[in-house]
Amino acid sequence: MMLVLIVCLLLHSKLFRGPSRVNLKLTETRKDPEHAPKIPMEKVAEGEDDIPVVICAAEERMGGAMATINSIYSNTDASVFFYIVTLRDSIKLTRQYIEKTKLKGIKYKILEFNPMVLKGKVKPDSSRPDLLHPLNFVRFYLPLLDISHKRVIYLDDDVIVQGDIKDLYHTNLEKGHAAAFATDCDLPSTHEMVRSVGMQTTYMGFLDYRKQEVRDLGINPSDCSFNPGVFVADIGEWKKQKITKQLEKWMQENLKENIYSSAMAGGVATPPMLIVFHDKYTIIDPLWHVRHLGWSPDARYSETFLQGAHLLHWNGRFKPWDYPCVHLDLWEKWFIPDPTGKFLLKAGDLTVESQNWLTIG
């Protein structure tokens, strides 16, 4: 009888106590992101009505990505879901930056990007090593990311959004187009800036037309180029047209023939997209991509023009977190200090007022 009683007690313990302990551990793990499993946990599930935004977060540029997210989150009443792509070593910092600041209220998922996917496709170049960062090529692989949405917005991390992001998301893509970009010949207000800093606005500035492979494309060298740092993508159409495979083809072609290089305008990520999307993209409202703010530490737009812009892009060498840079005040108000102290701004980047603007939660 005693033996039977002991067996019954053991069974009762396993059946009714076991699950509660497991659930408790899962709950505690979710509350403490620093002790999460090796596979990153999503904070919340994606919703069909969310506006999905893909942004990369490199450790050395983390403050830029968080400023971009903050500007989007603060300027819309829509539900935005952020897919934050980073490398394995930066997952913990990304999570801490969000959970220990005012961004803890956003809906997001951290995605790990494996740089091995680029093996044999990218040629080392010392002139602009930042342009060869693995995350610079995430835009090529959107359908391969763990994304549940059929349409996404892709943004570089040196962007500030001043408008309502849902307006960009609802861009009407033309039939058969997998993406929408801003053409480099769009805004008369930007022409003077482009001329003053020697920026290229045509295919001639990105492709080496001395190479037969380039001439065989049949692309007029004077055709307007576009900047792939801001775009809306139809994931289904992207898959249908096998855009990723096409982009990889031209990466490999450059390895063999050097048909473009990061010494030319736009680096190594822009030329493949210019080739693949030539005459096959929808044009977005130019005020949704006012760029070239990072091409010179001196050339400036008029303040009136910038106040009316929906999105600002510091593409170029002079980033707002690296002094010197123009129009810093428009970036400063969205910057959130790193709670871990790893991401630091260079002297002169922030005014005393903006340094004291935020308190870390």
C-alpha cells in the first residue's frame, strides 16, 4: 500500500506541477532579454495591419538605426513593425538599446544575417570599407529573411523620417514592378546641391562603360540613376522575378570583370540594383527621399525646403554621428543615447541641450 501511494504521489507531481515550472521559466526569460536563448526571441508577433519596416543595425552605427526607428515611431499613429537586421555579435546590444530606452514600446523582431551568404560574391576594396559591410547587402535578400509581410519598406540607417510612414507604405506600385525608388533626377531643389558636391545622377557614374559587358546591357549612360537606400518592395513580385538571383549574378560578374567598384559613386551595392531594376521600378514622391545630406560638410539645403521634406538621407561620407556634418539639428532631436555606452558620438556632434534631451528608461 505504501509503495502504491508513493507512485501515485510521484505521478501527481509530474502531471500537475511540471508544466507550471516550465511556463514560469519561459515567462522569466521573456521578461529578461539579456538571458534569452541563443535564438533571438521576438517581442511580439507580426500583424497583418502593421506597416513593416526593414532596417539594419550595425554595432558601429547602432545609434543611427535607433534614431531612424525613433523618428518613424514618433511621427505616425499607424502600427509599425520593425524588422531589425543585425549580425550575431550585435543581437544583445540591439535588444538592450531598445528595451532600456523609450523605444521599448515598439513592435519588432531582431533578425540575424549570416554574412557567409556573400562568400565569393564581393571583392575586398580598401577605398570605402564601410560600403562592404555585410549588412549593406541585406536589401538584396529581403525574401530570404524571416518576414511574414507581402510588402515592406526598406530604409538605410542614416535616414530620418519626418512624415507619416504609412504614406510611403501606400505607394501605388505599377503592375510588374517589384520595387519603388526615388530617381536621382526628380527634385529641381536638389540639383544645385548635387552639382556643388560633384554627385553622379546617371548610370555613367556607377558603371564602367569601357567594359563590353556593360555596353551589352543597352542602358543609356545618361539615364537617371536612383538611390536604393529607401524603397518599397513587393516581396511576391520580387520572388516571381527572381530579383535576388539577378543581383547575385551581377555581383559575381563584377568579381570577374570589375564592371563597377566602390571607388565610383554609390559603392558596390548600388550598381547591381541599377542594372536589375533599370526601367522596371515605380517612382516614389521625391519628398520621401531628400538625400545627399552626407556628401559635404559644408553644402546645405535651405531650411524651408528641408522642413517640408518627409524623409532625409545623409548618404555619403559625412554622417550625423560623425562630426562634421550639416543639418545636425534635424537628426539630433531623434537621437537616443546608448544605455550601454558602446555607441558614442564624436565631439561636436551634439549640443548640450540635445545631450540632456532624453532620460534613459
